[in-house]
Amino acid sequence: MTTPSGGNTPDDYWRRPATGDDVVADQPPAAPTTTPASGYAGPPPSVPPPTGWRPPVHLRPAPPRRLPPQDMADLDAAEQRSQRVTYGFGAAAGVVLVVLVCLLCSRIIF
């Protein structure tokens, strides 16, 4: 990237060239002072909420309840049973897929 030489500021490089008018280049063009009659009039004025609109605040919530005790041996047994069922369904699906692949391969070969 080239940089301008001289005592100019770095932003002078990106400014538009002068048009010859007596318009100052540093100021943006003036915004229109009139708004169209059929345009957007802006959001409606806001009304403050009435006093006491918030729900009541309870400073002391109820203490947490105690959970029931857990039987770890029973939980382990239930987990092992569910693992056996999952492995059983997986093995059955595997056997069905192997049989289907063997049938399809035998149709292609014979």
C-alpha cells in the first residue's frame, strides 16, 4: 500500500476530490428537514408501568427436599440387564444383516 507524502493526514488519501464549489469537504451533506406525510412516524410514546407491577419477592425460599436413598446394587443389576438386552438386539440385527448379505452374494454368483 502506498502512503501519501507531505504533511497531510492519513485520511486525506481517501477523501473525494473537491468539486470546485465552496462546500467544506469535512462536513457531511445536510439531512432533509421535512419528513414525508405518509412515511413512518416513529414508535408510539412509551408509558411508564404502574407502581407495584412487579411480583412479590420471597427473600427466603423453601429449603431443598431430601432425595430418596439409592440402592446401588439394584441400580448395577438393572444396568447389567439393560446392557444384555442391548447386546442381544445388536447381535440379532448383525445375524440378519449377515444372512441378507450372504443371500445377495449367492444370487450374484449363481
